[in-house]
Amino acid sequence: MRRRAFTASLGAAAVAVAAGALPAPAFAKPGRQSKDAYTWKNVVVNCGGFVPGIIFNETEPNLIYARTDVAGAFRWQEDTRTWKQLMDWVSRDKWGYQGVVSMASDPVETDRVYAAVGAYTTDWDPNNGAVLYSDDRGETWGVAELPFKQGGNMPGRGMGERLAVNPADNAELYLGTPSGNGLWRSRDYGRTWAAVENFPNPGNFVVDPTNDYLADNQGVIWIDFDQIGGNIYVGVADPDDPLYVSEDGGATWQPVPGAAEALGVVDGNRTIPKQSAVDNANGYLYIVTGWDPGPYNGAPASGNGGQIWRLATQTGEWTDVTPAYNPRGPIPGFGGVTVDRQNPGTLMAATCNNWAPDEILYRSTDSGETWQISWDYAEGEERTDRFVMDNTGSPWLDWRGEDQGPAYAVKHGWMIDGLAIDPHNSDRIMWGTGATIWGTESLTRWDTQGELIGQNEAGERIALPVEKFTVGVRAEGIEMTWVRDLAALGGTLVSAMGDVNGFVHTDLDRAEQMIHSGWGGTSLDYAASDPDVIVGSGDVNDVDSHVIVSTDRGKTWQEATRLEGAQGNSGGVVAITADAAALLWSPSSTDITPVHSTDLGQTWNPVQGLPAGARIRSDRVNPSVLYAFSGGRFFRSTDAGATFTDTGATGLPAEGVDDFRVAPGHQGHVWLAGRSDKAEVATGLWRSKDGGTTWQRIRAIDLAIGVGFGKAAERSGYPAIYTSATVAGQDGIFRSTDGGDRWFRINDDAHQWAFAGSAITGDPHIFGRVYLSARGVIYGDIAD
């Protein structure tokens, strides 16, 4: 992968300007496409989110897909060992399509691939789901809209693949659905769909009927094909009737005898068939059960969380093949299960949420009769592993600073639902976690290692020597971090992220360490006159501070004093004055008013005149001035944030304001972005040139999600303004180089990234460069 450092990019940008990159022509209309062609890339983190499914094509080697819950679908590129994004074309109005419920790769015509999409079965996603179909491996897609919603980011998204191609007739596909919609079928390569009217059971399993997010019926979970007998098996979220079979090509369906007794209850807990895997050589169907669809929960407090059962498809015999051993106690519940098609009888399974000390991989070479474990430890001894976890490409995966007990800091992962042995190569396996994809091409070395723990002559448990193999990161090219704020300092990009904290990048093509382990970033700011001073706020546990400070441009960070009474998820917004003399923090808690510090957060004092939860920003010129917004009212401080007064401004939206920003180099120039789904609420982009007393709405902009600033097009010009917005009816990323009078769209229909740009900023040193939140951090440069 070619690295693109800030210094190299600056040179390229300078050449482009010198060669005649000019401001927009005078006749340009609002919303017109920019004449500057842009190239787009990701700032490299390497994943940073949940990968619930990895799909190997069964007949073509090296054709592999990965699905994610919020960032679309990806295809493996064997020559570079990276993943290619296939769904950056998804538009803002269809943003839920980047939640991929399931994928299917056609084993007959291998150019065909399908994706079932839709983010939520609740009203959070305004659209119904769809099945996307492609005849060119995901380079282009058609859309078959469905009359119901799907849950690509809902509970159960890591369970077995709900979408499947019939290998006996690849024009026929099946789709399992949630919400009581049953089993659906297409007979024309996914173009049209209809319910399988005679399928008898739409499921009934609900996690928690009192919680909207957990109250949906999990429905029809997975479809699998027995190629020996030609049977079709379907797993259903109904503990009393969990498995159905069709022996006549889908014409009729019957419950599988013995399935309820085998799959429906574990230690008194009602369970459902979460995943399946077929060993066609031996005639076995393996099914993983769980009391909860996951991906978050493991075992209930009462005991084990799941089992693994083996069904002999020709005789109907059920056998419990659940591994009997876990170093930490009861089996917590399983996620992924996979069979080795090159070596019949070999299969693997993973725990789903063995949170501490680590997840466990299990391997059997005798059809589940016996199992070996991926790690173990004798009491008082160091942990013994079968493999070394190499996180070289993603250094943040060491979770620096966390106490893992007998585990290594570099963990197997968690939420392991996507687990797949390459059907063409027994040595290759990949598994997805809540943070990355791990994999190896040396898997069969496991089988020569023997057991990990034995006994010495005194009968004591001892660790046995093991020649380890290496497991490494296999997520390069997948980017899906939850970006909540960005600060571009010129040569340094700082990000605040949920889940994985945030990063300081000085090379955009190199993954870095996390800013501060245990801190989930929500906001960033820096001192305009001294950008080496950076402050951040974030959600934390019950011990750490919400506010962190760096005085060396992000090389090191110190915690401010934790504010008494602040809850863990109170990250809110932080601001620092232009001269770094005063620091303000506005927690997101509605019962804690903003606080003020003159010693970089070592001591705090209440701010006077601001309501709880107000958004705060500093003037980028005058160190005495800060601004705040709350509920349609705009406030200003002239004493470095100690007190605020209402400016009396009118006409600003009372809700739907995610952000406002202050222009660099221009005292009192404030820009406010507004969006709302309510017709009665004003939306758009407003600007003030007098510190928030009077405001002008930018008429060309219908709706604005975020706004930020970068280097001006000309030496004496206004900073370039970037916004994720709707301009003259067109959604996109827009730039203005004349103070907001004219706007030009700089992205295109192939680069829309669904809901993008809630955090957006230009670069202070490179004209034309913009950074924005999307699936991770996207950045664009003017092509040269």
C-alpha cells in the first residue's frame, strides 16, 4: 500500500494550484459540480468495528466477501491482501443500505453476489430493506426493494447467513427475515421476491419486549443446503420448533424431528439455532444454539449459554458435541461455526462473548467428538497459546494500558460470529470481531501441537511446550470507525471516536495507537494560537476523567480532574481559548452545567449563564471570546468563558443543530449547521459576522449536517468552507471559496458514503483537502 504523508500531499497540492487550479467561475450557480476533480481515500485505522460475516465462494478460490453492520460490503483482493469497498455509492436518503444483514456468493456463476441490506427494523431507519444484486462481483449493483425492514445493525446481526443461493438452481435464492415476515424466495437471480406462502413458522423469539431495540421477533435466521440428500434446512427463532426441512425443493416444509429437544433449551434457558455449517462429505449439519441472538451477550447468570449439536442428515440422529471445557468456567455461548471442506470431519467454533480473559477458538478433527482449545493456563502459570497474535498493521489492537489478567493485551477478539475456514485451503481461516478481522495461512499447524496443558510427575497441571504459528490482521482496506469529531492542525490529524477512542495521524496511510485507552472520544479542540495544545472530551468508565489534554501535539496525553457527579457517558463538548489560557467542558448530562478551568482541567469551576448540555466553541482570534448554543439561543462570553450572556439572536432553529464552528483568522465569524426531519423546524446553514448577535441564512443551502474550514484558495481569501449539506436539492459534500456566496459539490455519485460529514473540516495547510466522518475518516484531495 502506498503511503501518503502530509508532506508529500502538500507538495502535490502546491503543484496543482500553480498549474492553474482556479476559483469557481463567476457564472456558477449554487450546487453546481466543482470543476476540481477529487480523489478520495480513507485515513487508515484498519477496521475498528464489527465484522459479523465472512463469506468464501465455495467454487472459486480467493473470492471472499466481508459484511459489516454499518459500513457496507467488501471484497478481498488477493494480490494486495486488502479489501475493496463495494458500497460507497449508497446515498444519504438510503443510508440504511450500509447495514448488511447477509451476503451470498453464487457457487455456479461466481461473478454473481447478493447482499441483504437495511439498518434497523425500528423506525430509526425510515426505509424498508432491500436485496442488492450484482453480476460483476459488486462493482455495480441493482436494487430489489422489499416491503419490510431488515436489521443490519440490530441484535442477531451476527447469526447465520439469512441469504442463500441454491447450488442446485442458482437462479433461486432464499431470504430469512425478521419481524414475522417469514421465508422469502427469488427465482430470477434476486430481481424479484415473494414470500414462501407455505413456510409454516415466522419465528417468535424476542429478547426484551420492553425495549424497542430488543423487542423484534428474530424470525427466520439461516438457510443451509444438504447437497447429499438435496434437502433445504432453515433455522427459525422458535425454541419450540427451531428447525425445518424441505425434501422436495422448497415445495413443502416439515419440522425436523428431535430439533426442539436438542436445540430449544440449555440449562433451563430457552435457546435458538444461531448458526449452522454443513459437512456434505459426512452428511452432518452442525448447529450452534444460544439463549440470546447476540452479538453482545454470552451466558446468562444461571449457567451455560449455548451448545453445539450435530444432525446426521441421512439418519436423523442428533448428537450433542458441545466442547466440555473452558479455562474460566461455564461455556459462555458460541458464535461462529465452520467446517473444513478439504478435510471432512474437521470443524471449528468460537465463543461469542468470553469477555475475560479472551475469546476461545475450538477445533475438532473427529466431527466434534473431541475438541482442542486455542489457549489455556495452569493455575499460577502464564497463559499458553497455540498462536502469536501479530497486530503490526494495527498497533491499537494491543489495547494499551488495559489490565487483561492472564490474557495478552492483543486479544483473539470478541463477538466472534464471522468464522470461516477457506473451502479451498485448509490452512487459511479468518474471523471477524468487534474490532477487526484476524486470520492465518498456517492453521493446520494446530493439529501437530497436541494438548496445551498436561501433568507433571506430581500430578500437577503444567503448560506443555508448543511451537506456535502466527495470526495477523486481515482487515486492511476495511474502515468503519465511529467518528465523532476531527481536528486538522496541519501535518497532524486528530480524531475522536466512539468504541476505539481516537487517533493522532501524521501519516494518513499508517494505523496508529489509540489516543487514550478506555476513553471514547466525543469532542476535540485546539488552541488557535498554539496548536500543540489539544483537548478532548469523551465517554469513560466510572474512574477515568472525561477530559484529556495534550501539550505536545498529541504525542502524550494527561487526564484532567474527573468532575464529581459526571456519569460515564457524559462526554459532551470541550473548548479551549485561542491562547490556551482557559479550558471549558460542557458535559452531555442534562443535570451538570458547563465548567471552566484556567489550569488545563486540574481544577474546575461552574460556568455562569449557560444551560446544561450547551454546545461550546472558542473564537479563533480573540482569546477572551467563546460562544455557545442551546435550544435556539446563542450565547457569548467575553471573559474567557467564566460567564456567558444571551446575544438575543432570533431565527435560529430550536433543534436539529448538531454543530456550529468558528472561522479561523476572522474574529466573530460563526457558522451554524441545522437539519431536522420536522417540517416546522428551520434547516440550513447560518452565518454571523458579529459574534452571534445577527445571523444570515445561506439561501442556497436547504439542509446542513456539519461545517468546517480549510486553507483559502488565495492568500488573502476567506478560508475554504466545507459542508455536508443539501444545496439546491442536491445532497453531497460542498465547498465554497468566497465566504459562502457560491457552493460547488466536490464528491460524486460513486462517493456518497451514506450519511457522511457530521464531522467535517478542511486542512489549514493544503488547499482543497477535506476530512469527513463516514465509514471511518474519509479525506479528499484535488486530483492533479
